[in-house]
Amino acid sequence: MARFSSLLLLVVLPFLFTEDSGEVKARSVTDSKCPHRRKNIAVLTGHTCQKSCKRQGCSKNRMCICDGKCGLSCIPQGLSCPWPVMIDNAETHLAQESYMFGDFMEVMCMPGFRMADGQEVAMSRCQGDRKWSFTAPCEGVLNTSTLCKPPPGIENGFHDDGPYNTGREVRYWCDYGYHLEGADSLLCQENEEWSHAAPTCHPVNCSQPPQIAQAILVAVHQSVYPVGTVIYYLCKKDFYLDGSNRVVCLENGSWSELPYCRARCPIPAKRSRMIYQGRRLWVYEIPDQLVHHGETVTFFCRGQNGTCHFKAESQCFDGVLKMPDCYEEPTNVQYIMFSQRIVSEIPAC
Ligand SMILES: *[C@@H]1O[C@H](CO)[C@@H](O)[C@H](O)[C@H]1NC(C)=O
Ligand SMILES: *[C@@H]1O[C@H](CO)[C@@H](O)[C@H](O)[C@H]1NC(C)=O
Ligand SMILES: *[C@@H]1O[C@H](CO)[C@@H](O)[C@H](O)[C@H]1NC(C)=O
Ligand SMILES: *[C@@H]1O[C@H](CO)[C@@H](O)[C@H](O)[C@H]1NC(C)=O
């Protein structure tokens, strides 16, 4: 610790002693000259204030100095700001040789550029938060009193209305079913010319309608399918239409959501009754031993002590009716000889 602070002193002291007298004067602004702390205003300009030293003094290695809108603040000794500084469309020069607290940097806009407040030159001060008070870029100045010719009209599209002053950006749009190629906006430049060529609008087409398994496409065969084309799908016999049969070519060139044709499900159980469409049926009583996509079948499973049954449901999904894990298929002997004792026939638990 002791070693660290002596090192720090070694670093700080040369700066203190090399200051020329003019700068020292500028930094030690007296109490009466320094404005009161106006933190809100300081914050607005991105200035972070150091601890105020109005009432108490400052800790070791800090000095009570005026820091602009922050008022009298405890400024670390030897504080410096970044250098060099790059500002868009501007040149920067130090007003003196150093870039320590209180030093100034001159910011000069390039020809044809101005600061937000219209100035061409500003002095930026090295603040107590190690930042320069002003680093905003310079902006190009446009004489907006001149006009461009009306921008070109386009087929199957349109653009913003006038007036078309210098600096104005004009946007283009395409009609429904067309997509825009090229720049979607043009800038009226200082030379009274538009910045780009006008875009073009091209019809959007969908690809050939996709094949759907077990479906029949109902559509007039066309070489192109423009936006808005409607096609229909039908499912083959015994297949269930899952989704909308009406499919539209959308504005982005893709087809709206496609339906599925879902298969019926064979019933894997053979020797028990089950509940289907609200009735207790043997498998042979169900037409073709098939249930429709989405339908639910309730099976019976043997209860814990074997003398009763409970229900377990399964739903047909596209050809697959999964048997509940608890289901046990009775053997042929059980089915023929002791049909009263098979799981679907014993009492419910
Ligand atoms: C802008 O251009 C017009 C026409 O060239 C000129 O009369 C006017 O003085 C210019 N305004 C500024 C601010 O430069
Ligand atoms: C869509 O079809 C029209 C008519 O055939 C054609 O002119 C246009 O280039 C096609 N659009 C695209 C993006 O392929
Ligand atoms: C086209 O638009 C639809 C609906 O807005 C969207 O669901 C689909 O993902 C889009 N397709 C592409 C390729 O962007
Ligand atoms: C079987 O279990 C049920 C319910 O847990 C109970 O009521 C019944 O007495 C049991 N039967 C035998 C034979 O253990």
C-alpha cells in the first residue's frame, strides 16, 4: 500500500510541476467565479459530476476545482481526457500542449458542415469526468430551398407526393401482387438530381402448387400462378382433411398454409370390447375395424388386484392408434372359453 501511494505521487507530481502559470490560474477558479452545481443540466449534456466540495473538503489526491456546470468539485490530481479525438466531419486541435482537466480542444467543422447549433467552431473542455465537454459530430448543411424534378413514375407502383426539396427522401411502393426491385427511396441531392434510378415493380408468382400425400389438387393448370390465385385440395376416399382445402398464393410468393390428408387408424386390439362413438363395441362391430383421424377410443385395462378394470383412452392420429401401455390383449382361449372374465367384461374398479 505504501509502495503504491509513493508510486502514485511520482506519477502525479511531474504534472503538477510542469504546469505553466497561465493554466494553474485557469484551474483555480475562486469560489465566487464558479457557478453553483446544476446537476440536471450537467446530466443532460452527458457530464458526470465528481463529488461536490462546497461544504467539506476533498480526500487525498483530489483538489477542489470548478468543473463547469458541476460547480466546485473534487477533481483527481493529474486527471486527463482522451487524446487524440476523432469527430465526424471535423478537425480537432488542442488549444495548448496538454489534455488535462480544464484544458481546451478546438473542434472545427469541415467546409460545408455545421454543428447542431449552426456553429462551425466550438471549444471543448476536459471535464472532471475525464470526458471532453463537446464531441458531437458536424452535419452536412443542405440548402433546402432548391428543388429536384418530380421523381420518375413507375409501372404498377407509385411514389410519395411533392414538394421535392433538396434533402427530401421520396419513397416508392408497388401495387398489390408486385414486388419492388432497386432502391425503395430516392434522395433529392444538392445538385438537384435524384440519388438513384427509380425502382421497378415485378409481378409476384407462386411456384407450382405442391403435392400433398393422399390429396387431389383441384386447380386449372397454369404456367404461372400470380398472387391471389386460389387452388383447392381434396382428400382421397377415407382420408380426413386436416386444415383448409382452400389455398391462396400470398403476396410474398408462397402458398398459404397447406392442409393434410390424414389416414384412418386400424384398431390393434382384437379380443376386447372398447368404447367407440359412445358405445361399447367388439372390434368386429366397428366398420372395417378402422376409426377416423382425430377420433378417440376408450380401452379397458386390468385393475391392480385383477378383478376390476379401468378406462384408458387413445386418439387416432394419421393412421396410428397407439394402444395404452396398460392394455393386455386376452388370449384366444380366454376369449373363446372364458369370455365373461376378459378385461372388458369384468366390473369397473
Ligand atoms: C439556397 O439556394 C438559393 C438558390 O440557389 C439561393 O438563392 C439561396 O441564397 C441559398 N440559401 C442559402 C442559405 O444558401
Ligand atoms: C411472374 O410471371 C410473370 C408472367 O409470366 C413474369 O413476367 C414475371 O417475371 C414473373 N415473376 C417472377 C418474380 O418470376
Ligand atoms: C409469407 O407470408 C406468410 C403470411 O404472412 C408467412 O406465414 C410465410 O412464412 C411467408 N413466407 C415467406 C417465405 O416469407
Ligand atoms: C380389489 O381392489 C378394489 C379396489 O382397490 C377393492 O375394493 C376390492 O376389495 C379388491 N378385491 C380383492 C379381491 O382384493
